[in-house]
Amino acid sequence: MRRISRLVFALVGLFAIVLAFSAWLQPETLGDRLGLAATRPEGVASFRADIGAFFAVAGGFALWAGIEGRWGRAIPALALFSAALLGRLATLADYPPAREALSLVFVEASVLVALSGACLLSRTKS
């Protein structure tokens, strides 16, 4: 079970790190996929800094948990994705649920379920 949890942590971490690099190297492309548009250079810089940092930190901690096999290392990633999910749910309360918005809620909820399950699995003795 611990191997499975380490694999889940590592996969989530790598997924987030790939998104961080996408934010840094191709902010317009990732912005289009997320429904964001940076129309001025400071917007592109903010996208790289804010979105890139979010995914880099979350991914780094999840990957660290996978490498060390210690669930506590994933707590910052859990906190970041939980806060992101709350923001998405708040948006759904303000706007009619568009299919695109629901798909992003599903992604964040799935990441949280995966990380939470990996945390529980890593605590088992097998």
C-alpha cells in the first residue's frame, strides 16, 4: 500500500510541476485552457508568478511526499488544492455552472481525493 501511495504522490507532484512549467514557458496556452487571458506584460508576469508558483509549490511538496514516502510532506499540497477547490465552488455559487467550470472542479476534487487517499494508504502497515 505504501508503494501505491508513493506513486500517487509522485504522479500528482509531476502533474503539478508540468503545469508550473507550462505557466512559466507557455502562459498564453495554459491561460486559454484555464479560461484566463493575460492581455498585458504584467498580466503575463502575474500568471507566471502566481499560477506557476501555485503549481510548483503544490507539486514540489507532493513529489517530496512520494520520494520520502511520508504523508506529512503532502500537507501543503493538500492545503493549496483545498483552497483552490473552495475558490472554484464559490464561483459556481455566483455563476450558473458552466461545463468548463465543472470540469475544473472535478480536476481539483480528484486531486484532493487522490492525495487524501495516498495519505491514508501511506499510514497503513503493509
